[in-house]
Amino acid sequence: MSDTYLPAGMPAPAAHIDGLSQPYWDGTREGKLRIQKCRGCQSWQWGPEWICHRCHSFDLAWEEIEGKGIIYSYQRPHHPVHSALNGFGPYVAVLVELPEYGIRMVGNLLGDRLQSVPIGAAVEAVFEHHNDATPPFTLVHWKLT
């Protein structure tokens, strides 16, 4: 049994060359969930952008948030989307709504891959560290609470 949810061989996620999502990935390494907040209109947003989705300000900051939400939707992929996932499926990918921040994030739902997935169920973020990878990285998954 592996210490990680996903099998070995998956490519390490990384910030794009422009570095926009680097604060997010740095936060995951510290076990923290960070998203952007506009300093102008105070709105939260995900995914990372150079400009505020609401007021079009360029004055965005990265803030730590509580990784608690509810399942908005899910999918149970049966076919591998990467060669490292051959024989691994199905698995559960969830769209998690974080109502306090008005955003939704995608991730894997931990647990039995054939489990019932109740829409509206409470979940919390779980950080899966891959310290032996080059470079090391951390994934955010979700678990039912």
C-alpha cells in the first residue's frame, strides 16, 4: 500500500514559467491553502490571474484560507488520463465549493474509489507531500468530514 493517493510516475505539478501560481505551490509545501484576494474590491478568486475577475484591478495578494468546503459536483474517471494511472481507475475527482470565499476548486476525493459521493457533503483539504520527487511538491486532495 502506498503512502500517497496517486501512483508513482505522475509528473510533478509546477508553476508556469511566468510564476503566477508559485505562491499557491509554496503554500501547499507548508500545508497551507492560498488563493488570491483583490486588495481593491476584497473579492476572492481562483484560479490564479494577473487581474481581478470582478473590478479588473492588478492589485492582488495571496491569502491563506481555511481548506473546508462542500462537494458541488464530481466525476469518477475510469480511463487513465496519464500512463501512470493505468490500472488505477476508477478514482473520484470532486469540484469543491468554498462558500466563504465564493470559489470552487478541483481535486481528488480520498477514500474508497467506488464510494458514494454525496453532493453537498462537507470536505476538508488534505496535503500529500512528495518529498522524494525532483523538485519536491505537494498535492491538495479532499476528504469527507
